[in-house]
Amino acid sequence: MFYHLFYPLTSEYSFLNVFKYITFRSAYSGVTALALSLTLGNLMIRMLRKFQIGETIRSDGPEHHASKSGTPTMGGLLILVTFLGSTLLWANLESRYIWVIIFSVIGFGTIGFRDDILKLRRGNGISAKEKLLLQVLVSLGVGIYLLYFDPTRAEYATRLSVPFFKEFQPDLGFLYLFFIAFIIVGTSNAVNLTDGLDGLAIGPIIIATLTYTGIVYICGHIKFAEYLNIQYIKGAGEIAVASSAVIGASLGFLWYNSYPAQIFMGDVGSLSLGGLIGTIAVIVKHELLLVLIGGIFVIEALSVIIQVGYFKYTGGKRFFKMAPLHHHFEQLGWSEPKVIVRFWIVAVVLAMISLSTLKLR
Ligand code: 57M
């Protein structure tokens, strides 16, 4: 909104020229979202308590989790509202990618919201099948737009960018649509699995979004993209304004979600933020790099796949003491804050390694 209000006045007031710059708007989009989520956080916690929107803790988890019973949940709403507010204020609303991201966040957020509400009302959320179907539908919506309705991508829409290999860009044709759905749905669910300790998911979400903010800026800048030999994506730079809002909103949430948490994000937060990271990765064609940038989510999801597979294969033996992996370390006796901070450290290291691949091609 500010862009549309102030930038046209540049001829009269030259200092308003700053509203043209993505870097300026990104910085203030992050600060605005942070200020909003810090301010509204307490109010939200009080309201969730008042309406008794609190977590029911499973009895088969690590023992100390019992004390978390009743912690207000659905704090993801705080992130979504502040992200949306700040993005609408600072982004260029003519950017199609801003709307693709908003569509994805609202789509996945609605699925998570419904799941959370049903869990509160009747104890169990939407069925795994229904959840998956709805997630696939939203991500196909994103994919169909990017592949068939965005004229600026026609040249490279179905080509897969492979880290380290500048020339090798296989054309996946319509199969790319399913690849997109796999990436977005997979990220959404992997973030959801990770969200099992205070601040455990939101830390790597901030780290991954920060990394992608750098990448979208580079991909959307013709000279930087050319220098690094990566696909130039016209208009992608504007995504930095939205991703900065995610970082600000998430930092504000972390203020309250850090150990010992005063609020959990719920599925409305985990599914939508995971969907958002997957969507950004797809728009800037850096999907394969998600394995590193979102490495913690991948490791957590793999630990569940290994646990379930091994259990079935051996007829009842467990590979980990408990899955997802964070529970395994808790069972080994690590304290909750230790597991959380160590996972964050791994997330930072993986993000740094992922950036090194940009020039190595
Ligand atoms: C959601 N939800 C947390 C909170 C959060 C297939 C199987 C591996 C699925 C998995 C599962 O259900 N995962 C998805 C995980 C829950 O957190 C709520 O859910 C929202 C996210 N969707 O925002 O609202 C609990 O996590 C703790 N928590 C915190 N701090 C936070 O900031 O402490 C969450 C956020 C909260 C709270 O205790 O109640 C969750 O873990 O349930 N299932 C599991 O993760 C279960 N694993 C399991 O069954 N493993 C088996 C097999 C099937 C792989 C095994 O190892 O043999 C574990 N979860 C729990 N107890 N709670 C194990 C037992």
C-alpha cells in the first residue's frame, strides 16, 4: 500500500523515492511485522486462554511434556495476521508472486485452522487423507499458475534447476506440476512434524526464510543472477518484502514460543509456514536446495520414515527411541533447550553450506 501511495509522489518529494527500493521496503516490512507480533502476542495469549484454546498433551510422549498441558495453541494465527498486515502495507501489490504466496499461506493456513479447531472440539483433527488431498489441491493451484498462467516464465517454467550443474536443466514437462506439489506438501508436513518442542520449528523457519530472502533477491536481480549463473526470475525480488515480513512475524512469535513456551503455533502455523517456504522455493526454482536450506525438516521427516519402515520390516523393533528425531534425543536425556539450540545450530550450518552452492556451478 505504501508503495502505491508514496512512490507516485516522488516527482514532488524526491525523498519518497526510497519506496521504490525492495531493500528499504523489505527492512521495514520485517520491522513492522516484528513490532505487530510483539505487541499483539500478549493480547492473543490472553484471548486464547480466555476461550480455553489450549493444548491437550499426549500421554505417550516424553514425561516432562505433561506440564505443557493447557498451553494456548493456534499462535500461528498471530504469525499469519502480522505477516499479511505487513506484506499488504509494504509490498508492491501488482506483483503476481506476492499474491501466489498469499494464496498459498491462506490455503495451508485454512487447512491447519480447520485441523486445530476439530482437535479442540472432538479430540482428533481432519483425517490424514483429507488433509493430504486439500494440501495437494492448494499446491496444484500454485503449480498450475506458475506453469501455465505466468507468461514471464514460459521459457523455463518446466525446467528443473540443479545445484552445481549450470547446463543441466532437464525439462520435466507437465510432471513438473507433481514435483511442485511434492515439494510444497512435503515441506508443509515436515515443518509440522518438527513442531514438537518450544521454538524448535520456528527457529529453522526463520533461518530458512532468511536464506531464501537472499536467494529471491539475487534471482530477481538480472546482474546478480547473471554473475552467479542462476536463472533470472523476473519480479522475484519483490518476494523479499513478503519473506522479510515472515521473518519479523516469526521472531515476534519466537519471543513467546521460546522455552518455556507461553504459546504453540498449532497446525495453522506449521502447515502454512511450511507451505510458504515450499512455495518460495518453487517460485525461484531453488527447490532442490530445500534439502539443505530446510535440512532440519528433512532430517525430522526422514527419522519418521525410517522409524515406521524399520518397525514394519522388523515386526516391532524401533530404530530410534522415539520419532521424530527430537524425541529421540529427549529420551537420551538431553534437556529440551539443549535439543532445540543444537537443532538450530545444525540449521544454520546447513543454510551456510546451501549458500556456497550458488557460485559452485
Ligand atoms: C504434530 N505435534 C506435536 C502444537 C504444535 C507419524 C507420527 C510421527 C506423527 C507425529 C505427529 O503427530 N506430528 C505432527 C506434532 C504437539 O504439538 C502441537 O502440534 C502443533 C504442530 N502441529 O504447534 O500445537 C506437541 O508437541 C509439543 N510442543 C512443544 N512446544 C511447541 O512449541 O512442546 C509443540 C510445540 C505438543 C507439545 O507437547 O502437545 C506432537 O509431538 O504431538 N507424531 C508424533 O510426533 C509422536 N510420535 C510417534 O508417535 N512416534 C512413533 C512412530 C509412529 C513414528 C514412534 O516413535 O514409535 C510423538 N508425539 C507426542 N508424543 N506428543 C510421540 C509421542
